[in-house]
Amino acid sequence: MSRHDTAPGASAAIGAALYRLATRAARRLPRDMSLTSAATLATLDRTGPRRITDLAAVEGVTQPAMTTLVRVLEESGLVERRGDASDKRVTLVCLTQAGAS
């Protein structure tokens, strides 16, 4: 008997628990914020300022979609764009104080 055979319902129980956790987390989001917006803010909080192309790759969306999302987040005061001190050609997306909270 393998280790996987000892708890055949364990994967289903773990999956159900993760689903409930994700559902609760999504319900706590502001009604006007998408999961992608929340995930992008969390990525910026976790990793610091990023290029739009990097954010798009991490979040699994296209670069034009991320550009639009960043514009909306910027208009909401949650992020801002700043120049990269090490490369003046690069613009980084940074969390604002409101975005961090």
C-alpha cells in the first residue's frame, strides 16, 4: 500500500478547504475590485515596484490588459508610476499608501 492510498479523501478535503478559503478572501474584497486587481496589489506589496510587462507575466494576463488595469488602479490612487533610477527608459508601478493598506 502506498502513502497515497492511506488517505484517498485527503486531496478532496484539502481542495474543499482551499476553495472555502479563496471564497472568503474574495468576499472581503471591495465590491469594485477584481481578483486580478487584488492579486496585482498583493504582488506589488510582496515584491516591490515592477514593470508592467513583469506584472502581466506574473498575473497571467496580456501586457495591454495589465496596462489598462494599472491605469484604473492609478486613477483609484492605489498605485503610481515612477521612473527607475537605474534605467531612465523604464517606468515602474509602485504601491501608494492607499494601495498598501
